Amino acid sequence: MQNKDLPSACPMDCPDTCSLDVEVSDNRITRIGSSDRNPNTQGFICTKVARFAERVYSKERLLYPMKRTGEKGSGKFTKISWQEALEIVCDKFRQIKERWGGEAILPYSYGGSNGMLGQDTSDRAFFAKLGASRLARTVCAAPTGEAALGMYGKMPGTAFEDYVHARFILIWGANPKVSNIHLVPYLKQAKAKGAKIAVVDPRLNFSRNEIDLHLPVYPGTDLVVALAMINWWHEHNLLNWDFIDEFAKGSELLLEKAKAYPLERAAKIARLEPDAIKKLAEMYALHDPGLLRIGWGPERNRNGGQAIAAILAMPAVLGKFGLRGSGYTLSNSSAYKVDSRALADVPSWNTRVINMNRLGRTLLEEDDPPVKGLFVYNCNPVATVPNQNAIVQGLRQDELFTVVFEQVMTDTAKFADILLPAVTFLEQKEIKKGYGSYALHYLDPVIEPMGEAKPNEEVFALLGKTMGWSDSAFMEDTDDYLQRAANSVHGLRKPVDLDTLKKEKIAFFDFPGTAPVQFKTVFPWTPDGKINLASSVLGQHPYEYLDDDQARHPLALISPATDKMISSTMGEFNFPELYLVIHSKDAEPRDLRKGDVARVFNDLGEVHAKVRISDKVRPGVIVMPKGAWRRSSLNGSTTTALVPDSISAVGGGACFNDVRVEVERVSPE
């Protein structure tokens, strides 16, 4: 028996996009480790991906197509052939389309952990040809994406390796220790060289030795803090007017809006001390190079898009650009300049658009036409999408035909009528572009697919053929789509040669240089090349703060990623017990102690979980981890059962951090 080390890359929903070496013995994965092909991987990987073989070989792995035999949600299925499964799906979709129209079918997916072939290739062609409803994929990054596009044209951000050159680093709404771990060594190097580091977050995720300032902002109030800092800079003549005049427009509107938030008012709203906001403003203004790392935490509320815009405006009004280690980093996905039209031949598709954050409401209330067919792939909405109870109620409907194409038996898969088995990234050919590190990866399978699992591009091509369609999108195979994906990438300054990429497994950018310097080697990709501080994406009321209207539930619930899960992936083994974290000042009046069972509730639902007490979360806020499966809680509900399906004005994003709850101890029976 001979061991082989085979190259791969991590496609998980994380900015790092690590390169991997996978040890395989007799077609079985024995170890997943790091490689040095992507320099940012730095010789280590997270424990999540190191344990990914546990998903590959899980007893809950879906290995064959299956048909439901029990009640919806019971998880009872019987094995069928691929041909039978394809015919059932296509026959049912034909019937739905004939009676209700194509828009009665809803494809439901998300792309955080996909390669380029896994989304918007043959799948898009299939649903467009079917005339299905379109999906607004807004559960994450929609408000940040809209704000960044409107203001900077999604200009590439500062590379992680250039953080070592900064003299000041502000991390706003991100926790790199769990969802961007390869930034942490660069932060430590910068700190050792004398950089000041500040963090804005309701939780303290760093030790006091690692950072110089922590602002425990109250969820949803990031907007007023950013505006207060801008106003303070304006009042103290710290704005860089030379930069603003040359490279920006719309500053008058921004400064007028910021004027409404002097430090005292903003501090009262954000539940902070005015001097803390002032100290942060001084640190940012007076240190060069100054660098801003923006996470996705600030967008997860009704003020999300406006908050991101205000935060993105800060380096603009200070002119914190033009040097290595200056500027900002958000998502770098647009740097690849992917021409989505080149990924597949897709017919015109102009049907209605349904916001994915309102899946439960759509299944239960939409009637023009009602959704009668649902095809879920690349996501697990029962565990990750707002208003869990409504989603479950909708999925239980007998008249809803549901297909789930998945790797393991997720919370959502249990409600399927037809289950289709999907490969993991270790069993397929793929091309992976990151949204953090600047590298394009090629993945070969390191093992043969388990059971009868198939990749996305193959399955949707098979569905098209079963429908009797002969469009090129359904005649092409994986190798054809690999070539299409390579041809669609235009951001590396030279064409991507697929044969070279297959051989070297990775390709790098040239901006010139492998890392961009904002306003030196890259500039805004807006139509006029300027920063638009009054972008139309902010709507009729730019930078307007909407106050909390759920005061009768006194605690704010946030659900961040953890070192166990970034999404719900691997929840089948990596998150056995849901818990809540509460500050001692909130625990004491509720008679809560470590290990107690608590009921967390609001008008939408309730979650039972064990209590942890920590002063690292600010008073007035509780934490329950993101992505937990229903079986991990004591009553079969998780955080999304408490999340409203309201959406933000910018980008239609989910409002996970608008959750307001009460907590009480559950007395033992």
C-alpha cells in the first residue's frame, strides 16, 4: 500500500483559499495538510478543513440518488437509479410548468464554497431554459458588494501580505482568528514592528496584548460610529482635501450627514464612551500607512449597506491610499474580472426575482404563481437562512416538490422528495478563485467519487438532456467547462492557459506585482474613476440611521462564525452542542449560571441551549454560533429561528444582527 501526496486547494467560504497537500492511500484520504503553493497558506491550515475527510466518509454521506418514502422531514428514503431520479425530476418540472408556469419552480443556491464550475454554468442554463424564477443570492455580502461597487467599482483591496507595512490597522466587524486565519501572522508581524491595531466588534476576539483598542459597538450602530469619526475629523481639520478634490465626489453630502452625529450622540446610540470613539479617530488619522479591514458583520442589519458605505468612506476622506500597507480590504473577488457570459451558453432569462432571505415567506405566501417546485443545491437553508420555522413549515407542504442536491444528509435534505448525491471538492476537477488572497487554483480529484456522487456541471447537463434539450450547455462535459472557466478570467493581466494551470495548480496576479497598491497600481473601477461618496446604491436616504424598533426584547443576538464552522458545512460532526454566550451583567439578573439551560426567545420562535458566561461579549448582547444544525440544540431550533426575514435597503441583505431577544432560565422538570 503506497501513500501519495496529491495537490489540492480549499474552496470553503473563507478569504484565504489555502493550497493543500492531501495524503491518499489506496484511494482513501489519510491526511489533509497545507502546502506552500499559495504563499499565504504559510504552512498551516484550519482544523475545519484538516478534518474534512470526516465529511467525505461520514455515515451521513449521500452516495446514491434517493426517493422519499416517509413523511417530509423524517429523513426516510429509498435508493433509486440516476436515470429514475432524473426522469422523476424532469417529469415533475414539466407538470409544474404546464400547470403553473416556469416561475413556479425556484432554484435555490449560494456560492460561498463553490469553484467556478459549481455555479452559473450548466445549472444556470437549465433553469433559464426552464423559465424558472431567478434567485437573488443575498444571504451574505450583498450590501457590502453593492456599497463597494457603487463607491469604488469593487476596486481590488490591499493584499494580506502587505499588512506588515501598516502603522495602523483597523479591523471592523471581522474576526480573522476564525474566518481569515492567515491574516493573523501578518497582524502579529505588523504589531511587532510598532503598528497600532484597533478592533470594532461587539465581542473581544483578541487578547489585550494583540491589540491597542477595542470598541464594543452595539449591533446595528456601526453607521453612526463611522459618521461620528468623519465628523470629528472634519471639525478638527484632519480631512485630506487634496485627495478628496482629485479622487472623490459627493463629499458634501457625506459631511452633511455626518454632522448630525457629534461624538456624544453617536456614543449614546452605540452604547460606547465618547472618548473611545475619539481615540479611535485620532489613531486612524495620525498614523500612516493606515489600513482598514472590513468584515461582513456590519452589513448584517437594516443599516448594513449604509454602514459599509460610511466605513468605506473613511480612508477616502483621510486619503489613506497610495502606499503599501494602506487602503482597505473587503472582498477581492472582482479582481478576477470573470466574464460570466463565457461560463455557459445561457438563453435569455428575465423571470421574476425572489430574495433568498425570504424563502419561508415565499413558500407559504407567494401566489403569483406559487412555488411548486424547489431545487436546492450548494446550500442548507434550514440551518442558514432567516425565519427557520417558516422555512420548515413551507418545506413540509405536500404540494411542494423539493429536490436537494447535496453531499450529506443536512437539515434541508431531510425534507426532499428526491435526493441527488454531490461530490466534495476532493472528488472533482475545479477552478477556484478566492475573494481574499490573490491566486487562482486548479483542483484535480484526489480520490474517485464516493458511491454515485456527481459534480454540479454534469448533473445539470444530464437534467437538460433528460428534458430532451440539445443546447450546447447540456452537451459539454467537465473538461469543456474547465476551458470555459479559464477563458472567462481576465484579471491576471495575461490569459489563463488551462494546460499551464493544470500543471502548476496555481496562477498569480500581476498588478504589476502580485499585490495591488490602491491609487498607485489600481484605481477605482467606477465609470469616471473616482470614489463616489454619494452613490445612488445608497437610495433616497443615504447614510440614514434607522433606530432599533424591537426594544421590548432587550438583548441583541449575534451569530458569528466560529473555529468549528464558517457556514453550516461540517455541522454533521463538528458542532455537537449549541450554546449561548452572555455577559455576567446580563446573566446575574436572569439567575443564569454556567451550564444552565436557557430559553432564548422572541415573537418568531425560541431556542434552548446551555449557557456560557463571558465578559468578552459586551453587555446587552448575546452570542449563538452561526451554522449550527437543528439537532445541536435542545429543542430542535437554532439561531435562524429567531432571525426576521426583513431585508436591508442596500442590496436586500439579511438582517441577522437585528435579532432582539429575551433569555430566561429553563427550570429542570
